[in-house]
Amino acid sequence: MRLKLISEVMKQGFQKIRRKPKIDVVPLIDVLMVLIIFFLVTMQFQELRALNVKLPKIESAGSNLVRNELIISIKAKGETFVNGNPTDRDDLEKLLKSSASLKKKPMVLVVADENVPLKFVTEVVDLCRLNKLEDFRLQAR
């Protein structure tokens, strides 16, 4: 038996048998886990806060001239106007409901004063969405 092994080794010319190189993945995963834990522990979590931002003037805005539209204007104190006529919330809701039942739904343009509280604008947008008037725009200066 020994002679056979010695003769086979001599035939091969004492060549080293090479193994295929392998990458050990376990240490890489360990290092990645340590880095992930490190970054999670050192990360600073901040609360989201509302910022008082005065929106800038838009120079490149397109034209808002559309024929089949309702123009809802909101003044600084929350008074609403539809196509220049003063209206209250209930009348506005009725108007939007009747407009939504038309064959061709109108496009709604919401024009708000820059000092109007956001609550009034969101009420109008919410009324539009509740009455299935999804085609609306908010106009800037």
C-alpha cells in the first residue's frame, strides 16, 4: 500500500494539490452586523416639526386659464369666494357636490392669500376630494 502511494506521488512529480480559493462569508456578516448596530445606536432621531415657511414666488408657473373651472378664493381670515361670489362652507359643499354630478367635471382652482392659515386651504381641498373632484390646482402668486 505504501509503495503504491509513493509511486503515485513520484508519477505526479511532487506537485502540490491546490484547493480552490474560498471566501469565508461569516466574518463579513459579523463585521456588517457590528457596523449596523453601531450606526443604529449612534443615530440621532429627530421629531418631525412643522416649519413656518413663507412660500416663494413662482416665476415659471404655467397659465391657469381654463374654461370649465371653479375658482375658489380664500382670504387671509378664511372667507371663501367661488368665482368672485362670497360663500360659506355649507354652500361650497353643495356647489362642489352638484359640480361633481355634471357630465364633464370642472377643474377647481384654489387661490389662497399667502397669510391664510393652512387649515382653510386643507378644508377646501378635502371638500374637493370628498366630492370626487380630483382635478384641482393650487395657485401661487
